[in-house]
Amino acid sequence: MADPVEEGRKLHRGFSGLALLGILLVVAGLVGLVYTGVATLTSMILFGWLLLIGGLVGLLHAVQSRGTSYFWLGVVVAALNIAAGVVVIRHPHGTAEALTMFAALLFLTGGVFRLVGSVVVRGPQFGWTLLQGAFGLLLGLLVLFDWPHSSLYVLGCFFSLALLFDGLGLIAVGVGGRRIVSMVSDRMVPGTGADSPSEPSEEVQKRSES
């Protein structure tokens, strides 16, 4: 049977590791917000390598499943991922420009649809939906008007914000988990916690002596 105290220590170390990883992600996110150009280039290279590795893994699975009906489909998808990964790694700036244009168009179309939908439907969330649509439309126009220069900082900013919020989430999970493990461990140690028997008071001791 496993020792509960030792298991608690392992959980404590695990949550401490999560908190440490969260701190590293927060630091990386803050650095990326300062150097958005470097963050954009880094995100593109990481994206390219993810496509390349995913394509190679998909090709390996396709080869292992040869003779099945979806063999050629797996080969085609893997080949497309590998080709896209090579292009992104070799041309990160051009890829960033293309993805920034795509993001601007998404903001524009999403903002227009929200604006039109909020005016037509006029539901209980009319004001909030109208504000979201106006913000998306404005953001898309700002990115589009500054393109291709906006490709140097837009994706890097999004990538850095994702790292920052993921890091804050890991810190919250790590710190909260450590507190819960500490509380449970204190209750399991004999002589501590609310369930442990309290020492007799002086009045009870005097009565027992008499």
C-alpha cells in the first residue's frame, strides 16, 4: 500500500512544477510582447516544425496502415503537411504576411456578421454583441490598413498573449493544487487537523485528580 505522506509529497512537487512552468511561460509572454517581431518569427518557425513533424508522423501511420481504404488519403494529408511545414520554415516572413491578412479578413467578416446580426435580431445581448462586432471590425481594419507591416507584430502579439494567459492559468492551478495537498496532508498527519482529539482543559484535569 502506498504511503499517503509520500504520495502527497509527489503531488506537491508536481504542482510546484506546474507553477514553475507557468512562471516560465509568463516570462516568455512578457518578453514576446516587448519583442513582437522576434515572437512572430519564433511562432512561424514553431508552426512550421509542428506541421513538418505532424506530417512525418501521419506518413508513418499511413505506411503502417497500407492496404486499408484510407491509405492514400493519409499519404496525401501527410504530404501536404510536410510541404506546408517546409514552406513555412523556409519563408517565415511571407507566411506571417499571409496569415496576418487571413486574420484581418476573419476579424472583418466576424465583425460585420456580429453587427448585422445584433441589429437584425436585437436580442437580450444586443449591446454586448454590437460592441463585439464594432471591435472586431475596427481591429480588422487597423490590421489591414497597416499590412504588410502589421505582420511583424500582430501574430507575435497573439502568440505572446497566449503564452501569458496559459502561464497564468498554470500558476493558478499549481498554487491552488499545492494548497489543497497541504490541507489534506495536515489532516492526515496524526495529532493535527480539526478531527484530532483536543487536550483536556485544566478544569477537567483538576476534577479527575480530585
